Amino acid sequence: MIPESHRDLLDRPLLAMLGTIQPDGTPQVMPMWADLADGLVRVNTAVGRQKHANMVRNPHVSVLVVDPDDEFRFIEVRGDVVLITSDGANEHADKLITEYRGAEHVPTAPLSETRIIVAIEPRRVIVNG
Amino acid sequence: MIPESHRDLLDRPLLAMLGTIQPDGTPQVMPMWADLADGLVRVNTAVGRQKHANMVRNPHVSVLVVDPDDEFRFIEVRGDVVLITSDGANEHADKLITEYRGAEHVPTAPLSETRIIVAIEPRRVIVNG
């Protein structure tokens, strides 16, 4: 469902704006690191954060990535959380840190928090530009 | 309610990520131009667009602006649409175009669409960095 024309926006280390629904039904938008695997958009967060709680309660999300070189070029993936797992989540976090910040930022000490992968299946994709 | 420490993110011509609620209750996130006036966050759109319809139906929105020089520095304004008006909306659109793209991009021909100002009153503000 991700068109080749805009796939680069999800493959490149660009900030993804994740929209979730708060307990009171209002929207929340947070910047996230994201990647694409087997047609799913993946973000990485930690157990207990507000956005984690939101996605457990309400799996409907939206992920927007805008091209930093052309703000009229963007992809919005509206979809549903189909998997939340800690399996491989530390390795996934390390992969994202390496891509977004550089390998020297990968933590060497054990993490104090439980990382999770959140996998989002696209339901509708909007592209522009 | 907008802290001085992060007010620049709304004053500078930075892309604002607007989260709204779709008719089916799922989130939508779109890039917008925005400014700040009298404590309200203002965006400019046109009558009939999906995000306009969303905000008429459900006034709860979220506006996220991330510092392009430091992605860990951001402001999220969760709030409610308190005004949607066409009064002054063409002039407001021209102001935003001038700030975001340059005065040479201001249209000289009459617009084919009805521009509207959407004013958002902050309910809760989250800052980071």
C-alpha cells in the first residue's frame, strides 16, 4: 500500500509525526523515529508512555512524514496498530538510533526501560507532491 | 499558556503538524502553516477540505511544531477550535505565504476558494527540550 513514489520518506531517517487518540478522545501528535518492514510502519517507544497507552487502548493512528527538502511533498499513513512487542525491540531501537543519530549514540549500558516495537498496518495512504 | 521558552516555534515560519479527528473517530495529521495571535494558534485553510470538515464536526485538535535544528525540541498545543471565520482570511493567508515562502508568492489573481482562519485555544501545552 506504500507507493514507490513516496516510499523514500519512510525509508530515510526522517521524523514521523504520530497521531494517536487520547483517553478523552482528543488527538495527540508526537515526533517519532520510524521505519518500514514488510509493508508495516514501525515505531519504537517504551512501555508506560502516553502514546503507548493510547495505542493499546485505541489502535487507530496516523503517521505523517514531510520531505524536509519540499514541504509540499509528504506521505500520511492512516492505519491500525497490529502488533506491540518487546521481542527484538532493543535491537530495533539500536537500528533507529544508528540511522537517525549515528552508531556512536547506541547505548552500551542496559536500558532502564522496556522498549517496544509498535507495528502499524496501513489502512489508507495519502500522498502529496 | 504558550511558554516563552518555546514560543519561537509558533512565531517562526515552521511547519505545524495539525492532528484532527476523522468522521470515523480515527486521527488525521496534516502539515500546515500556523501563527500565534492573542494567545490563539491560527491556521489557514479553505472551506470544504477534509480538515475543515473535521474541525467543524469535532473541535478538538493538536498542533505539533518541532525545531528543525533540534528534533528533541518541540511544542505540542492541544486545544479546541474556538473560531472559524472567513473575515480577514485572505489577508491572513497572504501574511503566511509571505512569511513561509516570500512575498513574491502572494497570489495577485482572485482566489477560487474561500479561505478561512481557524483559531485554536490551547487547553494543554506540552514542551520538550
